[in-house]
Amino acid sequence: MLEATLEQAAATDVAAEPAAPPAEVRPAPAQPAIEPPDVGSAAEVVLVWEGISPLHQSFFADSAPVQQLSQDLGPWISSTANVYVRFDSERHIGRIELRLLPGQGSGLSAGEGRVVDLYKLSPVMQALARYRSAVAARFDTRVQAFKIGLESFRGSEHCRFGVAGEPPPDGTVLDLCVQINGQARCGEAIAGGVEFDEQTAGTIRACLN
């Protein structure tokens, strides 16, 4: 459980990847702030636990950080926002990831052909980063080492989107490599988004719809 293993993680490297070849991380340049498509009601945040002790569940479920996350996600996520808080005790990796359900995102999937505008994900990533920092500041600074991201399942495809930048990343810089079924598919930053091969771009947009 997290309570028992965070001490081990602090002694080693909580954010370290396993001995297997790590996934490639290629940062996208930070982009100007993106205006919300529509300032609507707050999203209903539902926290889902994997490998988190009851004590640390109480930290992540504290009303103030959760309420702020709810407000921050409101313009971008309709109805329920399922946020998975995970800790892998064997690999000493913590994650805070929003699971995007079909049709749930507002303005997150953009681009056409070979281009995907990954920068649209920055407000969501920043919301998760602020939530992580608030929990860390209130309860346990080691939580700041948790990775943030967004994941979605569309049929047989599992997409995972991450961030880059100086640790702890604040969500303003996106990782240009998207994990699709565990494999890194990397693009090139161009005007208007990130360019992938056409099949990969289609899969990524489908994951964000």
C-alpha cells in the first residue's frame, strides 16, 4: 500500500521508470493559454483508487483540492470526471490520471489528416498538476512526484497522454509521444499541433473524442 511504500520510494526515486527500456519523452513547446470553450458547471470528480492506503486516500479526497479540481475540469469535461490515483509499489511510481470517456471531452480533439492539436490537453493537465500540488502541500510533499496524465479506451485501443518539462511538470508542456497500447508513438511539433503518421493521428483523435 502507498503508506508503507512511499518511504521506499523517497529513498530511491518515486518517478523512476523500471529497468526495462523507458518510454520516450519528447516535450512540446509551451503554448499560449487556451480559453475554455464555455464556462459551465463544475465536473463531478470521482476518485478511483489503485494501491493507495486508506490514510492517503483521505489526503487525495480532501475537499479543498477536490473542489478546485472540479472547478478546473468543468469547462473541459462533461458530467463525471473519473480520476484514477494509482501507486505501483513494485516500481515505485505514482500516477494521477483522468480517464476520458467517449464524448466526454469538450474541445479536446482537434486537427485533421496527420495533425493532432495535443496542446488542447494543456488545461486538463494543468488542472491535474494543481490538484497534485495542493495535496502535496497540505499532506505529503512526496505526492509531488506522482505523474499526471490522461488516458482513454476506444475499442481495442488504449491511449495514454503525458506531460514533459522540469519536474514536477505543471502541465503547460505536453509530451509529443503518445502511448498507444503501451507503445510510444511520437510526433513532430508543427504549426497548429503535432504531426504523426496518418493512422496514428486518427487513432489519437478517436481516443480524444
